[in-house]
Amino acid sequence: MTDRLDSRAKILIAACEMFGENQASPLSVRSVAARAGVSMGSLRHHFPTQRALRDAVLETIYDVVTTKDQAIHDTSLPARDRLVHCLRLVLAPLDDDKARKAWITLIESFVEPEHTDSLRTTYAAIADEGKRRVEHWLRVLDKEGVRADGDLGSQATFLNIVLNGLSLDRALPTDHSVLHSETATLYHAADSVLKDS
């Protein structure tokens, strides 16, 4: 089946697979080209820089993970319900065990190693993509006039911090109802970035 794909699609598939195997990997263009079965020239034609390749990979992964974010446009529902639904989509793939493994990987990949410029750049690209998705949701709500006054970027950062905290809570051995506390927390967070209705 991959024989029928164009070279750009082959490159993205290979790079996404490699990123899934090791999120801290800088995605060496040579190794991505080899895995995709394309020449370096072909890879550079589609992705002139390593940053362009990484950005395309993150956008592809995020679009696949959050394709259901169209709920943010469903104006038949209150804005706060739509925003909470979209935020919950980020948490949805993480059951307790997956959340624990994700945090272990995050720590091993980005906390334990020496903080080099390369590591900072890699992590920044991941964080920027998460922020970009939340900013998109907030822009939709802003056009409807329901987003509270304030810096959109700061509000998106706040919501991502809430999501990080909730995913960490899932990873910890708690005995309380995670779903109940998550729902309450997500609604508090949504209320903080939306105008009073």
C-alpha cells in the first residue's frame, strides 16, 4: 500500500512512527529518509529544514488525535460544554496505565537528560503544538464573543497546564473518582477563560 503513496506521505508516515517510538528523538532527516524509502533530496524538497519536518509531524499527529474537535463549532451547545469536550479529547487517550507510561517517557526524555539546546527545541515544538490547538478553540469562542478578556496565549497556556495536571493525576495511584474530579476541574478552567453567561 505504501508504494502508492507519494513521497511526502511516505516521509510523514515514517517520521510519525519514529516520533511515536521516541518523542525525544530529533528526527534525523537521514534516518527518516531511509525509513521512508526516499532520497534525501526528496525529503528536503518537501521539508527543507528539520524544524519543518518536526512541525509537520506534530500537526499530523495532533490532527489525527483531535479530529473530533469540530464540537467547538456546534453552537447548539453552550460554549463551556464545547470547550470542556475539546479539552477532554486531549485526555481521552490516557487511561491510568497509559498516563503513567506517558509521564515516565516524558521524564526520561525531557527531565532526566541534560537540558541541551536541542532538547529544549524538541520540547518547545511539542508544547507549541499543544498550545496551538487550544488557541484554535479559544479563537473560535472569541469570534462568538464568549471568551473572557485577556491574552489568548496566556489563557491557552493556563488550559494546557490544567491538562498536564489532570494527566499527572491519572498517572498517580489515587483512590478517588478521577472522572468526577476531572470534570469539575475542566469546568472551573473553562469558566476562567469564558465570559459569565
